Amino acid sequence: MESRGLAADYLEDMPDLVTRRDRAAAALGLDLPDQAEVLARLREVAVGVGESFVLAFPPEDHAYAPLVKD
């Protein structure tokens, strides 16, 4: 999966990122969701909000095309 490869590349540059993230979440009392839940929520927001929201470019009054389509 492409995202796993990108994550591995990112972690090469910052190998303690997961430890730092977990420590910050614990200090804030947060329960972190797993990757599948995060991606599902991101898609829901991107697609769901996009249905009722149109971003327009005011000077020309043209609507932008949605970034994520269902």
C-alpha cells in the first residue's frame, strides 16, 4: 500500500515520532484511533461536507471542483 511506504519514509527522518505522539496523547488524556478509523473519518468529512459546501472563487464567481468525489 502506498501510504505504508510513505509512512515508512517519513519515520526514517523522524524515528521517534510514534513515541512522541503516544506520549503527547497520554499527557492530554487522548485515545488515538487506528489508521483505518482515521482514514474512514477523513473520507466521511471530505465527501459529506463537500456535498453541502461549495468553495467559490469570488472574483470570477466560479466554483471549485471537489477534491474528493464519492
